[in-house]
Amino acid sequence: MVGTLVAFFVVIWFYMTAQRVGRQPISWAVAGLVVYFMVCLVWTWFVTPILKDSATHTQNGVLIFFTQYGYVIMALICAGLFNMKVSELGRLKDNDEE
């Protein structure tokens, strides 16, 4: 549920950013969603099993939290970095065309 809400937020965020910098909003929103879900998928397949095993044996609250929501945090960070980088590249391209 949390992951879906954050994915919705990422789509809106990328859409608004695209409008602000003069790019195609739908394409950017889809790109943001793809980046978000790719990171979620990779995290879920490779990192969560390791964390889940450790959390089961230690009962550490922070570790349990990262087992449940780490994919959301990491995907949001990666989407943010992607958004910043693509926005920067767009600005550089616009400056070169002028």
C-alpha cells in the first residue's frame, strides 16, 4: 500500500517537473514510474531476503523497518537522483541549442 502511494507521488512529481522545465510530462511521468519500480523490484529480489533473514534472527526494530519499507526509501532516492540528473541534462541541452 505504501509503495503504491509513493509511486503515485513519483508520477505526479515527475509530471510537475516536466511541466516546469518545458518537457513532455507524460514521458517523464512514465520514466519516473519505471525507475521507481525497477529499483523496487531489484531491492525486493536481492536485498529483502538478506534483511529478512537478519531481522528474523535479531528482532531489531530498525532492521525490521528496512525489511518492510527499505525498497520504498531506496526507490524514492533513486527516482530523485534520476529526476535531478535528467533535469540537469535538459537544461544543458537547452543552453547548447541557444
